[in-house]
Amino acid sequence: MTLILKALGAISALILLVIALFSSLIALGGVLLFAIKVAIVVMFVLLLGMIIVSILRDRTRRRHEAPDI
């Protein structure tokens, strides 16, 4: 009888350990996906900023090149 209880206890502990590991793995995946999404948004904002800066530089350069128009 005690052997059966020990076996059931070991099996249930193993199942709970696997569930805990999977839940932490899913949480890690969620954190990594969030970090990737944030990186994509930051890269997009930086690209947009670079485009705006280059447009403004071009406009100021054109104003300085042709003052007699």
C-alpha cells in the first residue's frame, strides 16, 4: 500500500513539475515576444525620425543654394 502511495506521489510531483516548467517557458516566450515587438516599434520610430531629419536637411540645403529665386 505504501509503495502505491509513494509511486502516486512521485508521479503527481513529476506532473506538477512539468506543468510549472511549461508555464515558465510560456511566460519566457511572452516576454521575448514583447521584447521583439518593442524593438520593431523602436526601429520604426528611428527610421521615421531619420527620414524626417533628411527631409528637413534637404529643404534647408535647397534654401541656401538658391537665395536669388
